[in-house]
Amino acid sequence: MSDKNAVLYEVPFKNRVQACWALFAEKESELRDLIDQKQDSDIITDKLNEMLSPAFSLVYAEVGFNKESQKYDLILNLEGDWSRLFSLTYFKKQAPKEVLEKWNIFVGRQAEEKNVEKTALNMGGNRIDAADIDLWVDWEDGAASVFVYCEKLVPLLEKDKAQAYNIIYILLDHALGELPEMKYIKNLELLTAPREKAKTSLISKLFKKSEIETPLKLGTLQQNFIENLGLSREELLNEERYADMYSGYRQDPDPEAVDALRKDVIAGLTCFVPVLNDFWCGESDIADTFRNDGIAVGYLAYPLNGFDGENKSAAILDFRDMITTKLEKTPGDDSFKFIGGATGVNFGYIDFIAWDLRAVLDNAVTIFKETNVKFVLYHSFDRNDDTITLYR
């Protein structure tokens, strides 16, 4: 067994989260006092990191007082890393009642509910107000391309393009929300001049007359997304909805593949595309990050040679659903998170995140032994890890 599979012997994320919330409940009054006293942000951040460290080796979080709810906000940010969605969503769901009495907990930077047009950002000597921003949004197949013009940022585009884009991303998070910004904006472009209308009339073409296309403002951006996506505001910002958004895929299988490393896969579905991409590219960034927090992301593989007949495909899917349902009940969703599955020429696959890998694998053995499947394998979404034979 490789060293990386030592996650089996580490304190699982499930236990770490329980310890973290116990510490948070004990210390949260100290954090509230620091916020009330308007202490230096570094002091507040240090205290917050100390309180979250039992669960996370690295976490990006913000706190503050919410005047509307009269509670304090704990905002757990993704910071451009979609894979954080799953552990942060799990962490939020485990929050104890005594904490929720005083704290709102959010996954992803939240959109302002009111007065977005009054949003302003000071960064690197640049002050950008919402009124300075013009936006144009093109939609295609549920994905948005956003074009932004801000006269104040044009000089910065030449000197420090990365900072200019960072400013806009932060403002978009405040106007739209971090989760929809990351999920639905497939292309963002900062313009050096307002976007012009396409020249359609003969007169405009002959005289090269330019007309500025009517822009959106930051205050109307969220409504544009709500209307084009057919979602409510609550759905647009609901982290659990994003964690359960599945998409299908197909690939050309290798019928000779018998090592259960997914080369025989014909079709599948997943809510976690980045981890599949990592696996196929031979990378392990996501698996390594998860492993640091006692989380395992991997799959069960089992032979399909016992499935025959006219209804073979349906029987394979029914079997996978049955096993998944049992794993969701025992050890339960506090240990197991289904993220997809696949059907191969030789193997069936159940993909999951384990908040407690030992509990998941022990229960998987018990469940599969009640079936006619001859053996079951476990492999993480890190190609360099060893395959674990659960039973044969």
C-alpha cells in the first residue's frame, strides 16, 4: 500500500469537523468581541484561522456582523478552487444549533441583497465604484460571456492586468455571488472601450457610424442571471444545489483493460468534473489537498461479468443505485458523498468522497458480500496510489 493511502489511518475529516465545531462553539464569543471592538483585520483573521484549523489545513474565510439578520456572518470562500465546494458544504451542514443561533454560515462570497449600486472597492490605490462599471452579457447553452468596461481600469490593464481582473472578480462576487460567478461565467473580458453595436444598417456601414450597445450595471447583473437561468435568487446562491449538479460523459473504451483504472469506461455521470480531469491527466492536486484534511476522493470498482441478457444495461444501473443507496444510509451521508458513477466494458464504478474512508470501505465490504459480485476494489482519484482489494 502506498504512503498516500495512509489517509486510511489519519483522523478522518468527519472527526476533524466535529472537533472544529466544538472549538468554535467554545471560542465564538471571543471572535464576536473582536468584531464588535472593530479590531485589526489581521487579529480577527488569526483568531478565525485558529478556530478553523482543527478541520482545515488551509481555509479562506471572512467574518462580520450582519445588520439585517442581527447575527454574525461566517463566509467560507472558494477562492477560485471549485473543489473546495464539497468540503465547505459538508462543514456548513455539520454546524451545531448553538452556533447557528448567533451565526449565519455561507459557502462562497455572498451577493449584496440591497444597494449593489453603492458597492465600492479600494485596492492598490484604485477606487472603483459600481457606477464606474458597464457590462455586456452574452448567453449560450446556459453559460455567460461577460464583457466589462471601466474607464478607471484601462490604464491598470497595461500596467497590472492581473490586478485589474482581480478587482472585477471581487466586484462580480458582490453583485452576483461567488458560486454563480464561478459556475456560469465561462469567459470574462475587460474592454478598453465600450462595446459597440454590430453595424447592421446600410447607413451605419457607409458612414462608419458607431453606436454604443446599451450596457448593464452591477445592480442589474444578478437579475439578468436569474432570468436567463430560470432560477430564484435562493437557488442561484444555494451551495447544495451546485454540489449535486451532475453531467453525463462518454468516451472510447479499451475493451482489453482489466486493471480497473477506468480505461474501459463507456459512459458515466459526475458532479465533480475537475477530479476526473486530474485523474486522466495523471495529476493529484485535488486528491492531495483533500488528503491533507483527512478526506478521500475515489471509487469502488466491481466486475460486470455477472450481468447478462436483454436488460443488461438497466440491471447494471439498478445495481449501482442499490449499492449507492445503502452506502448513503450506512455509514450515512456524514461519511459518504456520492459524486457519480460509470459503466465500463469490464467494470462498474461508484465515485465518492469519503469524510471517513475507513467507515465507507468497511460498510462497502458488508454490502457487496450480500451480492453475487466476486470482488470489489477501491482506488483513489490519484493514479499513483495503489489499488486496494476489499475482498476477493
